[in-house]
Amino acid sequence: MPTETRPADVRPPAVGEFRCEDELARGLLAADEYAFAAVYRRWGSLVHAMATRSLGDTHEAEDVTQQVFLGAWRGREGYRSERGPLGGWLVGITRRKIIDALTARTRRLTLIDTVAHDADGRHREGTPDEVLDRVLIAGELSRLPRGQREVLCLAFFEDLTQAQIAERTGLPLGTVKSHARRGLHRLREGIEHGRADEAAA
């Protein structure tokens, strides 16, 4: 989680601690970073456990946990105490982020599988170079770190802008730009290396 918003980086109040959920909710709505830190300390483990159990991947669970609390901070004005407790609101955000993560995972795997099937010529005709490009792209995408792969897939296959990707994923815009830049660099290097290997074969 970025330094500027990560609750663990915020020092607790010098005197006392938030004693009840209502106090935490009021503090969060007032954009109190100490309250946000306390919210994270209180529910961070629960959110991470839910994500790990549903996704079966600790790295993805960490991403989801980050997105949940970033989403809670940015969307704090949407919390209404009359609709339920703060913990329940966070659980609801967690479930939505888990669904988004599972959907994104399925979409990535489907895209890669589709490209791979297209490349063998059974579903789409193409020149040998086009087939090679599709195979290389699918392979290199699958090897990228999850964050870079997701950003590139959203940009290429859903035609989203970097701002839209940031909104969809809950990632800071700077992180999206960094993932896109590094992912494109690694993708280009991998494809060029694959072409060189093919030419030498």
C-alpha cells in the first residue's frame, strides 16, 4: 500500500485509542488518518483472511486488501451508519473486490487461452509472423507480474485509459503508470528475445 495512505505508516494518537466502532466511523468520515490506521489495525487481518481463503493466493490477497482499504478511504463519504456497522461495510467492499479479482483472473486466463488457440490456426488464419506474434504475446503476458499483466490486459483488451484502470483496480494512478511502463518494457524485451530465438532455430 502506498506510503501516503498506508495505515501501518501512521503513528497512533499519543493519548488513548479509538474505543468503539462508532468512534472509528466518525473519525473515518472526518478523514482522520489516525482513525483510518485504527480501522486497518482492527479489520486488516479479517480482510486479508477473506481474500486469501477466496483467492488461494497470498499475493492476490495482499492486492485485494490494499484495494479494500484504499477504496474505503476514498469512498468514506459513502458509508452510512444507519445501513449497518463499519465492519459490515468493509466486508461488503472486500467481497466486491474479491469478485473483481476472480473476474479479472478468469478474463486474463480466457484471453491467453484464446490467443493460444488462435495462434494454432484452427480458429483464426494468419501469416506465420502473425501467429508467432500472438504466441509470443500470450506467453510473455502470462509471465509478467500480476499487477503489470492486469494493467496491460485492461489497456489492450478493454481499451481503458490509465485513469480508468486506476478507478477500476483501486490502484493509485502513479502505480498504474509504473506498471504499464515496466510491463510494456518487459513485454517488448520478451517478444524480441522470442523472435531472435525463432530466427536462430
